[in-house]
Amino acid sequence: MSNKKSSPKVKKAEMLDNEMIEQSKNNPAASAHKETVDLNEFRKTAPLSFSKLNYRLLFIGLGINILGYLLMIGGATEDPNQFDASALFSHTRITLAPLLIVAGFVVIAYSIMRKPKTGSETESAN
């Protein structure tokens, strides 16, 4: 058996714990740490994280990305001994397509980060 004495910090912690136990005995409402919520009721009142506009912007961004990738396709020749620089390094493949892809990713990021307006915010704006 050890002869160690408990430190003052441990005694204070034990006293605080004892006080909390006594308070919870006197006030049962204080001892309830969490309030139970029905999941179905919460679903009815909680706003969705994505609104219709968020989804619309997301699909527009995906469409812009797909268009950019489609514009980047091509430039190959059927004859491996022939090199056509104008087809391979066209303005569409080098400049326009990457800009569309970046713009698509920007629209997608905005659609994800955009917070949908709740009913109370739209009523106060009118």
C-alpha cells in the first residue's frame, strides 16, 4: 500500500464532483444533460443543407466542366509520321477549354459553399 497523500488539485476536483452530485440530487432537471429530440420532428423543422438553387448551380458547374473536357479532346492524327501543330495547339484546346474547366470548378465550389436562405430570412427581406 502506498503512503502517498493526494494533492490539493485532486481534493478540489473531488469536492467539485461531490457538489455537482448533490446539486443533481436536489434538482433533477439539472442532471439531464441532453434533451431528447424526436428525429422525425427534427427533419420537419431542420432546413436542408442544399436548396434547389444549390443543386442547379452544381449541375451547371458540372456541365461547364464536361464542356471544357470535350473541347480539349482531339488533335491526334491518323498518320504517326505527320504532325499538325495548328490542330494540336489550337486556341480552343490551349486557352478556352482550361478556362472553362476552372470556371466549372469555381461554380461547383460556390454551389457547395452557398448557404441556403431560410424562410425567416426571406420574409425579413420583403
